[in-house]
Amino acid sequence: MSALFAWPDGVLDRRRVTRCALARICGACEQPLGRPIVFLGTSREQHRNEFHSPPLHERCAGPVRELLGGDCVEVRTAGFEYVRPGREDADPLPRFVPNSVLA
Ligand SMILES: [Zn+2]
């Protein structure tokens, strides 16, 4: 398995996550995103509709799912917003908000 761009050494790298957001590239293969865009996360992240892991191609989600473990949920969307936390924010990490979730 080739290395996952945003998870060098198997741990999410925050600078690379930011790069994925700003350059709109895949968190696994580092290539430009198309549609749909896939986010993997916890059911809690799904309920908030805020994901900490970077966007992925559908075809790249498999290896990331393996890394994150079997209980992660998958959301497909046509687009997303990148939200940086405010000073008073309870969640200090930037996150991705899918804005047109696909069935
Ligand atoms: Zn990819």
C-alpha cells in the first residue's frame, strides 16, 4: 500500500490537512478532487456534519478506512466548506463541512 498523503506515518498531519483544504486535493493520493468527494469519520462527526479528516476520492477511501478502523462512517458530497475554529470554539481543530451530501 502506498503512503496516504495526509497520514504520513499513519497519523493525521495537520499541515497536510490544511493543504488538502486549500488546494482541494485528495488526502490519500494528493491529486485534485472530483465528484463525489468522500469524508470518513465517526458517527459523532456525521451528526455534527463536521469532519476532521481531509476529503478523498471515492476510489481512495478504502485504504483510509482500513487505517481508521472498521467503525468509521462514509459521507459522499459534491462540495464542502473548510471551517477554521474561532477563539471561543470548543473544538480547536479546523474541519470540513460537507455542503451538498449525496444519497
Ligand atoms: Zn485520491
